[in-house]
Amino acid sequence: MRKTFGYHLYNNEVGLELIQLLSNHSSPKITLRYIGIEQEDVQSDLAKLPKR
């Protein structure tokens, strides 16, 4: 359930640092891997942001 909870928090735009803290992980990279977010997903999300 922790993994699902973290995944849903991430998808609802809760900060990764908070999810990392709640999961007791030592780095954001570990948290992303734990909840199943791949680097491609992060890059895809970043590409959707408006450009200035």
C-alpha cells in the first residue's frame, strides 16, 4: 500500500521531497524508482509544461 500511496501522491502533484520523507528514502531517485516512475515519464511531464 505504501507504493500505491506514493504513486497517487506523485500523480496528484504532491512534492517528491515530501513523498521521499514519508517513504523514508535517502534520495529522490530511489523514491521515483520505488513508486514506478521512470525517467521517460518525468521528461514527458516536463515537456508538457508551458514554455516561457
